[in-house]
Amino acid sequence: MATIVVPKHFSIQEDAETIRKACEGWGTDEKAIIAVLGHRNAVQRKQIRQAYEDLYQEDLIKRLEKELSGDFERAVYRWILDPADRDAVLANVELRKSSDEHPVLVEIACTRSPEELLCIRRAYHARYKRSLEEEVSDKTKGETRQLLVGLVSAFRYDGEEVNTKLAKSEAEELHEAIKDKKFNHEDVIKILTTRSKMQLQATFNCYREAQGSSISKNLPIDAKEEYVATLHVAIRCLKDSKKYFEKVLRNSLKRFGTDEDAITRVILTRAEKDLKDIKELYQKRNSMPLEEAVDNCTSGDYKDMLLSLLGNEL
């Protein structure tokens, strides 16, 4: 379930006017911007952007980029984008990093619905004038390239039908591949990049029942092996995306080593989907509300924006 709190009564034009007023004069009224944008859903934010441009002949995103700075600016900029466009930006930022693993790209490919991923690929093409598949192919190599291209180009069946016989046989295939250390076998990549999420979850359950432990635990952890690291992230995302996101937040919210990019990404991308469930998992796992952890590890307008998206009332 979503966490953002949207008021029952509001005016899109008044919202645009409020933001304009917040950006005028000597100083920016960040709290007014949070009060509006932190409590509007994706459709409403798009309407506000259009109303602002109609009223003032100015691009709201560009204006906010000029007015804001730091982690707060980055959070507001990414929040106000259409979700598919935001994910396209996140994918591009990830591909420009020097690392070969690209976990954020795997996260996007494996936790979005087939239709959402298709929209992301279209948004990427429109924004960067290249296909996402082409970019992934150019920025990666070897088995990692094969796995990543397969993940970002997938259009999985999105229904609930499961083939139990297939799940058992493919669980055995995965077991054999892990036992023989043939993690890059073409059948492993085929299974992970083509099967529906429900089918994969059935396969992972069959694996656990047959082997007595989860597939994640049986995969070796080798930080130097980029393909195996990428495989780990893909399986965790496909197996249980909510647990995956909780762990990302847990690892990111450290008082002396906060990862603001990861915190921002998870809260922004899940606030309109399942962040309430992720919050519950976080509190159960860490004996602390997610809001308290964010309050302890962040500050200023950036903190207020995140807390707003986590469900702070108006």
C-alpha cells in the first residue's frame, strides 16, 4: 500500500500558484513546496507541471532545479518526474557509474511490472535518443551483459497461472547449475529473464523444499565476481521485492554512513506502491519505525520531504 497522504480537496491551479510564490523573492519557501508536492500523486504532479507552464510560460522542473540544491533538490526533481521517466533517469545514472554490477538497473528491471518496464524503455529512448538495451550492451560485457540485456528487455507474463511441473524441473536445473558452479549457464539466464514472477516464486519454493535452503543462500557470495553479484540481486528482487527494498533501506540508514541516493530512490519509487508494507517489514526487522531512522540519519528540507512521502500528515 502507498504511504503518501493526498488531501481530498485542492486546486491544481492554486498548487501551481503556491509553488510560484514559494520561488519568488530573496529566499525559497521550501516548506511550501513540500506541502504541495509531498502530498500529490503522479497524475496530480503532472497536472501541476502543466498548469505552472500554462500560467507562467516556464518549465517547473527547471525552475525548481534553480531554486533548490543538494539532496533535497535531487529528491524533488526525481519525485516530480513521471514514474517511467524517473526510472529512465535512474537507469542512466546507474549506467554512467564505473562499477560493472549495476544493481539499480537490476532492481528496476526485476521489480517493475511488464507494462511499467516497457514504458521505462520508451521513456529512456525519448530522453536519451538510444535504447536502454543498447546502452546496457555498450556498458557491460560477458555473461553480465547477457543477463542484464535479458532482464531489461523482458516482457514477462503478468498473471497468476503457475506450471508446477515446470517449477520443479527448473528448480532442479538451477540446483545442478549451482552445484556445478555453472551460474552463467544459458538455461539459468533463460529462466530468470523469461519466466513470470509467480512462476519464478514457485520455482524458488520448489528449490527450497528440495534442497532444504533457499537459492540465495546456496549461491556463493563473491564480491569480485560481477556476474554472481548481479545474479544475487536479480534473484532477491524476483523472489520478494519488499524484503529486497527493506534490506536496501536497512543498509543505507546508518548514522555514520548514510547512503542518501539509495534512501531517496526507494522512498520515491515505492511511496505510491507498497512503501507501507516495506515500512512494516523495516520495523519488524529493526525494532524501529522507518520514520525514526530517516529522522535520525537525514536533516533539513531533505528530511522533511522524505518524511512527507513516508506518510506524515498535512
